[in-house]
Amino acid sequence: MSKSVITNSIYLLSGILADIGVVLYFFGNEHAFIVFCIGAAGMIALRVMSFKHTDDFRVRRLQNTQFISTLLMLFSGYLMYRQNDIWVLTLMISAVLDLVVMLRMPKND
């Protein structure tokens, strides 16, 4: 298998685990944050590995925005652990920032 297929599979599995963690949290499972954090950790690891070293100011700014989004995802896991309902807001902000980065990041050649 190629590297991109493995990377996409890990990212997909991490997203599914994060979604399952959120659903379990809504059903009252007290250990749902662990499943969410495992999924978030996979996505965070792939984001860190995909950072590009470039002189393009726009790409660096978008990567900084994605880093903030990653920190918000980690903070959401912590708030789930503390059973604070604000985690929904931080996760939503993280998702909006990811959407902005996805739409604005230049395509690879």
C-alpha cells in the first residue's frame, strides 16, 4: 500500500473514533472522552507530520491556524474529561477553523 492510502486510512479511523467518542458522551458514558482523545490524537499526529516548511506567508498563516485548531481539539478532550459542556463550543470552533484551512490551502502539485 502507498503512503497516502495508509495516511488516509489512519485519518478516517481517527475521525470515526472521535465521532464515536462524542456520541458515547451524549449517551452518558463516563469513559467516552478516552475514545475521543484517541481519535483526536491520531488526527493531531497526522497534522503534525503534514506540516510543510515553506517561505509562503499564506501557507504558514494557514498552518498556524490549523495548529490553533489542533490545540482546541485537545482542549475539547480535556473539557470532556472535566465534564464541562463548553467542549462542544471549542470543538465547533476547531471544526470551523479546519474548514477555513481546507478551503484556503493551496493544492499540492
